[in-house]
Amino acid sequence: MDSGARRVMIPTINRKDFATLPDEVIDKMQIEFYSDPTQAAFKALT
């Protein structure tokens, strides 16, 4: 976020870690979860 990122992609397996993010990050970032590398690539390109 400090470097200008507006979107972050997190593996679904790490969804439990989502709860540990500060509210400021959750409010300012677009957070997307993916379950496999193909899905991550598709989301990154769209």
C-alpha cells in the first residue's frame, strides 16, 4: 500500500490471515482470493 498498490491477490488457503489485516488496509485495498495459479493469472489480466 505504501508503494502505491491498490489491489492484492491472496491464495484462498491464506484466507484465515485476512482477519489479521488492519482495517485501513482492508478499506483501501481491493483484495481478491484465488484457488489456483490459472485463476490468479486470469484475475491479474482482467
